[in-house]
Amino acid sequence: MHGDSGDTRNAPHTGNARDARDAGTEGTTARAPGAVCVIGLGYVGLTLAVTLAAQGRAVVGVERDRAIREQLARRQPHIHEAGLDLAGAVDSGRFTVTGDVPSGRTVDTYIVCVGTPVDESGRPDLTQVEGAVRAVAEQAADGCLVILRSTVPVGTSRRLLGELRSRRDIELAFCPERTVQGIAAQELRSLPQIVGAGSRRAGERAAALFRTLTPDIVEVSDLETAEIAKLACNAYRYTVFAFANEIARLCESVGVSSREVRQAAVAGYSRAAMPGAGPVGGACLPKDTAILSRAFADHGSPASALLDGVAGAHRATPVRVADRVTDRMARLTGSVPPVVALLGVAFKGHPETDDERSSPAVEIVARLRERYGDMTVRSHDPLVPLVRQQALGYRPCAEAKDAVDGANLVILGTDHASYAELELHWVTDRMASPGLVYDAWGLHTRHAASLGGGVEYLAFGEGRLAWTA
């Protein structure tokens, strides 16, 4: 929940032990507003930097990858984000890019937006975050504000604040990023911004900065509350998606449609609201759920069987899809499909993105390769660069037609609008026969019954095994 535009403190401090410990910075001398330094210009940092520059702030972006710096200097974003006006930010003179953290003589606020990947056990790698904070400690002046935007384990912000204060009189706030990839530039101007801080002064300064983007500020009592709130948001979404996919698994076994089940369940009944079924990927939801799950053990609480089960259900989905496809292909052809066409490499198509990290479509193909060994995979994606598709071992095609022609198996891997708008016969008429279309997003279930020519159709969550003439 959040207050209205006039409510700058949703949950005021209550005079507990943390407040007493943080009170030492309340009297810090106010600094004149300087530049904002955004460290890490990926999907999170670049959109924030450009949006702040559009609002009139001077922004210095720090990016260690030289190729990305050079691309940004040419006004060419290295990520796809709708409405990202990089050229306008650069041409205005308010957005500059460097490889080194600048001095606190010119910078008022440092915002850390670097990655926190997790290993197979769910343990996050904080190397980039800790390195960025150390660099800030070396360059910042007393009175500067550090804002952590990166997702971190519970307790990390307070630990880093202690390290900063051992060297400088620096304030710190944790203000998590919660935008949806693909429309982050729009959501930065509309979503409520959570602010948790190590002192009242830090909270006020962080809230004032984000209020230049959106009037809705949710200022919570402490750093830990903000950390858990961010993790809870993504873990909740990951959980309800897992539930929807478990229902889809049951529907496939029973022989009914999960889409029809969902439509019946939610019709006029808001208490049963649930998302549609479909494979789930991306870098954030599985990572943040793993970090939240580990937090229970890190803070002396029994492990969360719920969150561990959610992660397991999602990991099993590509395996289950590959099993189903393999079984049906064996019934159709009795052999390995010589050519597989993958339409959609990114982890989602709506909102559209060029990010193939943790893509369920890529995972499904990987599981098929485990079963079939070496097979030719021709790929197409409207946004993922051809060189990144090639790095996955695919033969990327500039046009969808080139991928589909002569393929025995076509996988609709994302829900991108261009694939939803395809006529199903446009696909099947170009395929080899016998063949199979696997629709991971159920984009064409309404039209599948009219198929002919020896090509069958399967969709995620659809219990009717196949449609064919």
C-alpha cells in the first residue's frame, strides 16, 4: 500500500533501537544538489539514468564494459526498452557515461544498479554490489547519499552502511527497482517507489529524489523492511505463476483445457483471480525467490517449503514440456526431428524484450537436445540480436519464414505479438509433414482444430493431445 501524493512517510520511525543507532546522521550538514551517479547501465540502471536526465537532473552513468560505453555514446541503447529516449538524454548534455566512479566533489547521490546473480544453490553473488560500494567509499565526500537499487539479501544494506560509515560520513537508503522489463521507462513515472533508509535524513533525501519521477512514495521504517518487500513482490508473482502451471499440468493429464478452467474460475469472481498458464523465465523472479528462500535460514528461521516447492515446480516445467514434445514426435515420425524452428528466443514477448537470460524457450530446446543429441535449431526473434542467438548454438534467421520452412518441429517460444498475429496455416503449410507445432503460450488454440496436411498442434496446458484434420 502507499499514501497519496501528499504523504511522504507511509510508516514513520517508532523510536526503536535501530532509530537510536541511526540518529547520528540527523544533523549532517545539507549539501547543495549535485549530479546523480548511476552505477551499472543495464536494464535497471540505464532506464533510471535516462529518466532522471529527462527530469532535469545531471546524471553520470558508470559502465565498466567499454563496448557498451561506446555504443551509448553513439546514442544507441544496448537493451530494448520502449520509450527510452537515450538520444535526448545525451544531446541535452545532462547524461554522460564513464568507466570510473566520479568524485563526490561533483556528485551528490550514488545509485547502485549492478547485478546480483545467484548460483545453483540460490546463494547470491554480491561481488558487483560490494565492489561498487567500495568504489563509492573511495570517491564520495562526507554527506553524500548512497542508494542501493540492486536486489540484495536481507541485512545486506545495513552491513554495507556500517562499512561506509567506518570510512565516511555517508548516508544510505535501499530503494528497490520493481519495474517490468520492456516498459520500465514508463513505469518509473507511475509505480510507487519504496524507500527504506539508515536514517531519517537519508529517507527524506531518497524520497525527494524519487518524487521527481512519481508522486507516490512508500517510505518504510527501516532498511530490512524495504529489502523484504522487494523480495516478497517477485516471490509472490513467481508463486502464483507456479500455481497456474500446476493447474495446467493437471488439465493436461485429465484431458481438459487450463484456459477454459481459468476462464470459468475467474468469471465474475474476483477472489479467484489467477494468471494464465505458461512457462516463466527472466533473470529476476527465480533469482529473487531464491534469495528470499535463503533469508529464512540466514536469519535462524526454518526453511520455506513453499518457496522451495515453487522453485522446483518452475524448474520441472521445461523438462515436462520436452517430455511431451518428445513423446508426440515419436508417435508422429518415430525419429529425431532433423530441423527444429524456434520462434521466440527472449524470455517473454509481452511486454517485448530482447533479454534471453533464463528464457523458458531456450530451456525447452536444451532439454530436447539432451534427448535428441545434435539437432539443427533454426531460430527467429524480433529483438534478440542474431549474434546472441548464434551464441546459443542456433542458426538465427532474419525472417520467421526462413526458420519455419521445412521444419518438422516448430516451437512458439514467446508470446510476442508478431507470433500471435501469424496465421497458423502460414506456419503449417511451410513445415515438413508429418510435423508438430508446440505452442508454449497457447496463442493459436482457437484455430488449431482446422489443421490439416499431417501437422499436429499441442499447446501448454491443453489436455486435448493434438488437433489435426
